[in-house]
Amino acid sequence: MYLNKLYEFAVDALSDVGRVIVVGDIHGDYESFRKACSLFDEKNDYLIFLGDYADRGSMGVEVIEGVLALVEKYPSRVIALKGNHEDYTVDGQPKFMPCTLMLEVNEKRGSWRTYFQSELQSFLSKLYLAALVPSQVLFVHGGVSRNVRGITDLRFPSQHVASDLLWSDPFEGVGEHLNLRGAGVEFGKDVSKKVCRRLGVERIVRSHQPRKARDGPCVEHDGRVITIGSTRVYGGKPFVLTLPARDLEAAFATIKKYTVYLR
């Protein structure tokens, strides 16, 4: 059972691979999903998805099936995170809006209840809440908050911490504010700095705001927070990060060099 757990890379896990490929929000954009997957070499790469696989786009079912197949085929190489659009109650009610996946499923599969119980729950059970490369980077869907006091809060997250990781957004100021989304917080550069120090990492790579990353990576908080997007549904240019595994620090210093557009 992976749900709401932290994926932790071993200290030497990246020493024998070429790249870490990072995919942002997809939102049912199956074409961008396929192009991102075509970059993946299971013998030489890690592939990390940052969540939000369905809704808004028209092929969320196919994207979910594709991610699930990859996770099951390459469990040691493909890491899929939970996004706020994977946040459901135990009986299949979404905790977000809009949930266009329900309409899509009714058209393609005939019954949301059956699909949720027989297929989607299995997919959700394989999602991590965050992934951590020791001393380097935290991968997460939304963001962080003051509630993250150490790695234990990621390994065994409270409901409050889990919500903050899924829903929070950075802003170019200091402190924390209520998030207009109705969940999570808006966190300032002092918060991201403190959380990175507590976790022993240099930066946070997240998605959750595709509009902010319409033309490429959005770098904030003095380079500490990087937002990416891998979907066309907001009219932007979908892209992924293809980071050299053995030198992540240098890669983040020249992030555009390792940005691959999917069009």
C-alpha cells in the first residue's frame, strides 16, 4: 500500500542511472502523456509523475491506465505521485471540482461506481504523496507548509499535512495565507526555505499550477521552488524535465537546458 507514503531514493540510487524525467500535470492530455513516455528508457531513467492525471482533458481514463501500466511494469523506475485531482472519499466522491473524469467514465465505462471500485481504487493505492532525493530535492504535487517539520511528517502524514502537500501554492512574499482554493496554504519564501532546511534538501519541484508554467519552468523563491506543467489543456507548451541523475545541482542551475517540450 503506497497511498500517502513518501518515496525515498536511496543515497546511491541515482549513481547508476542517466536521467530523472519529471512530468507535471497531464489532465487527460493523452498525446502529451505518450510523448513524455517515449523519452523514458527503463534501463537508464527514473520517471516521476507529479499528479493530476485526469479531468479537464478528454482522455483521463487512458492516461490513468497508461500510468498504472508503467508503475506495475517498472515499479523500481516509475514513481507516480498523488495530485489534488486524485483526492476522493472512500466511496468515490471527489474532494475537488470539476471532476470531469466522472462524466468521461460514464461515457466510456458505463458506471462510475463500478469503475471507481474495480479500477480507480487500485490506481490510487499505488500513488505516493511525495518523493525525496536525499540532500537534493523534494518532488510533490502542490507545495509545503509550516506543518512539515521533518521527514517523519512525510512518511506518516497527518490529514492536515497531506492536504497541504496536495493543495498549497507558493507566492513571492513571506509567511503563510489561506489558499483561495479552499484547501492548503499559500506559502512564502521563508516557509519554503525553512521546510527545505528541515528536510535537508535544496529545492522543491512541483506542478499544480499549469498556467504558471505555460511557457516553461517557473522558478520562484530564489530558485528554491520550481513549477512545471505537461499538459496542453490550458493552452500552454507542455514540457518535462530531463535531469542528469548524477548532477542534479548543476541541472537546476541551468534548468532550461534540461527542459524538453512535447510538441
